Amino acid sequence: MTREAERCRGLEGQAVLLAAGLADLAVSTVGSAVGTVRGLLRRSDAAELAAEAEHELTARGRLALDRYAAVPPAHLEILARHAQARRAAGGV
């Protein structure tokens, strides 16, 4: 494809190329994951490995929820607490 033809495609062409790139990445990732799973299934300590993986995934999920689901305190609430702490410490 010539450069001129590529420019004519514009945003639609970019979207198609991005989608194709993501699909290729997904296919290669799935292929690697299948190979890894096959290797893990051949191990004698697969049950222990699965329990450890479950524990790790649970911990990661907990961290992700804490990071994204927690609502930060309101800005004015933080300022009010700082002012209250200064007053309590004797500063104005």
C-alpha cells in the first residue's frame, strides 16, 4: 500500500490497524498462555501452584479494588481536619 493510499484512509484506517494489532496481540498472548498452562499441568505440585496463584490473584484483586473503588475524602473535609488539628495543637 502506498503512503498516499494510507493517508486517504484517515482515522478509519487507523482504527482498523489498531484493531488488527490488538487482535494479533491477543492471539499471541493466548498462545503463550496455553503453552504455560500445559507446562504447569505437567508439574507434580500443580495443586499447590494453583492455590498460590489463587491467593496472589485475590490479593491483587483486593489491591485493585482499594485503588480504584475507594472514594477519596472531599478536599474541603481534608482542609477542615488540618485546621482543626492546628487549633488543637495551639496554633491559629
